[in-house]
Amino acid sequence: MITVDDARSLLLDLVAPLPTERVDLVASAGRTLSEDLAARRDQPPFAASAMDGYAMKSAEVELHAMFKVIGEAAAGHAFDGVVGPGQAVRIFTGAPVPEGADFVVIQEDISRTGDLITIRDEPGSSSNIRAKGGDFRVGTTVDAPKRLRAEDVALLAAMNCDTVPVARRPVVALISTGDELVMPGDTPSPDQIIASNTFGLKAMLEQAGAEVRMLPIARDTEASLTTAFSLADGADLVVTIGGASVGDHDLVGKVAQDLGMDRAFYKVAMRPGKPLMAGRLNGAAMVGLPGNPVSAMVCGEIFLKPMIQKMLGFVDQKPDVRRAVLTAPLTANGPREHYMRATLSPDGIAAFDNQDSAMLTLLAKADALLIRPPHDPARAVGEEVEYLKL
Ligand code: AMP
Ligand code: MG
């Protein structure tokens, strides 16, 4: 058996960053920027008024000073004259500040009669002007790799980037295996259960940036598994669920081997999730996850998500391990690294007493996986532990 860290690095060796494709800006949210992208203009492209008011020369701005209004500048409509001594231009937010002016007095501080204005309140020291290029300049970059959020899309739009280079989405094929499984909504016979892992993993991996194909459930026969593998053709990562341990009906290892899988490892010293196999099959990475619902989801979190990340271009990403103090004691851990379902509170972290790897209700309640190293001794309230946030 190998350690979780070793398994993770072997799994990462099975995948490589995917090529770039260009998508329209409107389709870029949630995608991963794969090349640095440079602004195609300055923003603002001109010195712009930040307020509604009057533009004039700062040297002339003082309480009770009077000016003649010689024109107007509104957003999208520049004033094309020059502001001279004793003159002002009516200006609105977003309008270019006219030549000759370098100060905007806000309209609340002005009284106006016809074309004459007087500064009637202390105008303050702010010029109320946004400098040309004050937000960003031509050539300012958004650096790759970066998962694009709504906020980034807004910035790229302002930069006039209408198409965006992103990493191709990793294609993942998910294969549930087992004679006992039916799809949600189907009517199970009394000895059957609903396939859950595929749905949880699909949601998880799509959130991580993958395109997930859910293949038909494979039955516990070599023929059915072989068909399932053939349907996975073209995927970057093939993930099977169940059938990976040593029972009479656990055929995934055998079938994958017969199809020519180059095995990287089998079995990891972790709880939950010991029977995990991985390798390369027909040009794709292949990971065989254990069938127990919690094991499958925890392995997805710990192993599959980093593989997706690497394919998206995050090559040196380390797990986001955080620390918190225990609000409930822990008994000594056994020989395997244990990922315990736990809840966070403002005071710290507490693991659930029951860690049965078939209990999805507890996984759904958990917001963290508390990490216990192999042979970690009993821990008391107040001691610090490591965890991953779910
Ligand atoms: P296996 O690894 O095939 O022996 O499966 C271990 C346990 O996980 C068994 O109780 C299976 O019924 C269950 N199981 C396997 N695959 C799934 C799945 N896709 N969804 C829910 N439970 C599953
Ligand atoms: Mg099975």
C-alpha cells in the first residue's frame, strides 16, 4: 500500500495540461484562462469626471469664485472646446474632462443663474477626476492560469477582450458498476439500491471545471464492463466506481488489465478509500474508485479534483490544508491516513462519532474532512488538527 501523498503524485503523473481553445467572452465564466491576456486599451481611455458638476481650472477654484458656463460634456459626448480662465463646462459622470480643465466642482456646491455659476460651498480638495489609465493601461495583463469568476469576466470585457483563451475542459467518463444499481427515478427491485456516486462525482467534477459524461451502469460481468470501457473512448480520464476490491464480483481490475491498462498502483493507505487503482488505458488516465458512496466522494475530493486542476493548467497546486482546534476529542488513529467527516464552528472542528463509509447523510452534513495521519495518538479538545474544507 502507498501513502495518500504518493498516490496523489502518481495520479498527477497520469495527466498533463490540456491545449488551449478560444471561447467567446460570454462563455468564459467558470473556464480557466490558459494564456495571459492583455488589455487592449486604457481604462478610463481619457481623464473622466467622477461626478456631476462643473469642470474648470483648479487654480481658480475657491469659495465664492464665479465662472461662465461655455458648454456641456456628457458621457459619450465630449466638449470639444478649451476651458479658458474664468470659464467652466457643465459636466456629467463618465464624460471626458475638457482640455484646459483639471478640476470638477460637484453640482451641490454650485449655484447657477443663467450661464453664470458661483462656488457657494467649500469644494474640498478632491479633483473628482479619474485619471486616464487609472484602472488599467494597454498591456495590463490578467495572468494565467486563472479560473474566471464573474468579476474577472467584467474586467476582461472592460479590457475589450471579446474572445478568451481557455484550457479545454477535461472530459471525464464516469462508469458505475454493479448489478445492484439502478438510476434515480427508476424502480429498484427489493435487492437493489440507487446509484448515487456517479451523480455526486459528476457535480463535484463539473464544479471543478470538467465536462463529465455519465455512462450507462455496467453490470458485474466482463462483457458489460468491456462495453462500458469502449463507450469511454475519447475521455481524458475514465473513472470507474465499485468493483475494485477483491470480491468474486469485483472485475474492474481484471477487465482493465485485459484491455491493456498500464497500472500505476493499487491500494492506498487511507480511510475511507483503500481499494483505489489507477493507471493508463488507451491513452487516457484511468482511476478505479471504491464503491462505497463516502469513499468514492472522498477519493474524488482528494484525488480526482487535483487531476482536473492539473489538466486545467494548475500544475503545482498543493491541497488547501487548513488548521483548526478540536472542539471534541479524538481516539487514536490506526495505520491508515483517515479523512473524517467533520463540522466547523466558530470555536473549531469536531468529527462525527460515526465514520461508516456508507453513510451519505453524514457526508452531506459535513463541511470539512479532518485529516488524521497514520498512528496519530488520541487528541484532546483544544489541540490543533489539519482539515480540508468541503
Ligand atoms: P463494490 O466496491 O462494488 O464492492 O461496492 C461497495 C459498496 O458500494 C456496495 O455496497 C455497493 O452497493 C456500493 N456501491 C457501488 N457503486 C455504487 C454507486 N455508484 N452508488 C451507490 N453505491 C454504490
Ligand atoms: Mg460492486
